[in-house]
Amino acid sequence: MTAAGSIERVMSETRPLRNGVFVAVVGPSGSGKDTILSYARERLQHRPEFHFVRRIVTRAAAGDAEEHDTLNEQAFDAALQSGAFSLHWDAHGLRYALPKSVDHHVEGGSVVIANVSRSTLGEISATYANVRVVHLNAERQVLARRLAQRGREDAAAIEERLRRSAQAIAHRDGAIVLDNSGPVEIAGNRFIAILEKAAAFAAVCEQI
């Protein structure tokens, strides 16, 4: 058996994966998830204990706020069949995934931070022992303005998206809710404080 195969076998036998912390960032479109993640990533870029996940999306990255890797449908299917993803989901006509390297970062004791769909939280909790859910939100008028500025949807589609968001459950399994209606520094600094606490927890887990 190869070294890589041995690692995969051991990890499959020891799930949920421990040592590190998976920070799942969720929230409605327009809540500023990409903005907050960029804010924290820039300020923590020299801290190796933090790993910000680059998502894989079946959408071109040009002109998009999120820096992501792009695969077409055929390449996405091939990667999925080969076991290249740690997590995948569909949303709004697109397909999303996190690379398999996420598992190795968590097992190695890192704090892994990823923008995910609320629909994946159950699977995440089953896969990783230490999970923190951060739910970003903003006032309705702020969400509407941000969605309109994107220029992807008309007014009717935006209204429908806001209606669905209002029906979603924000508080789930002790989720930390951050309001991002104001300047990015306010929610951004609070988010960094959450990540720092997760790193301190991971450091203790590694010693156990």
C-alpha cells in the first residue's frame, strides 16, 4: 500500500477527524461572506495555523467577488468520482466542492475556514469532531442593496431570494450569529476573534 493510501485508510477509520477545527461560514447571499473571509485571510495570512479554503465551483471566476477554482460539469464529475473532494453540494444551478486537502489540514491540527451551504452542516458535523458554525447576516435592506449591486438577478428574483433567506433557521447547534450590516471592520474583527478562540482550542486538542 502506498503512503497516501495508508493515510486515507487511517483517516477513514478514525472519523470524525479530530485535532483541528472546521469553521463553517454560512449566511444568505448578500451577507458579505466573501468580504469577511477576505478581511480575515489578509490579516491572518502569516499564521500557518489558519487555512482558508479555496472552493471549487462550476462558474467562471472572472468578475466574481470570490477567488475560487473553476471546473466544468464534466471535470467536476470526474473529480467527484476520483474522491478529490472532502465535501460537495449543489445550489442555485451551480455545483460546489471543497478539496480533499481539507481533511488533512483538520487532521494536522489547523483551523480550517470555509464558506459552505447550510445544507452541508449535518455532513460536516459527522465528518469533523470540532466544528464552529458562524452565521453571517445583515439587515434586509442591506441584503437587497448588495444583491442589486451584483447585477446577477432582477428585482423579482432578489425578492424571492430574500424571502427564502428569511425562512431559513439562523440559530443551529450553537451557531454564532454575526451581523454584517455595517463597516466590514466590525464584523471582521469579531470573526477574527472567533478564529483565534478556535486556534486556541485546536492547540489544546493536539496535546491530548
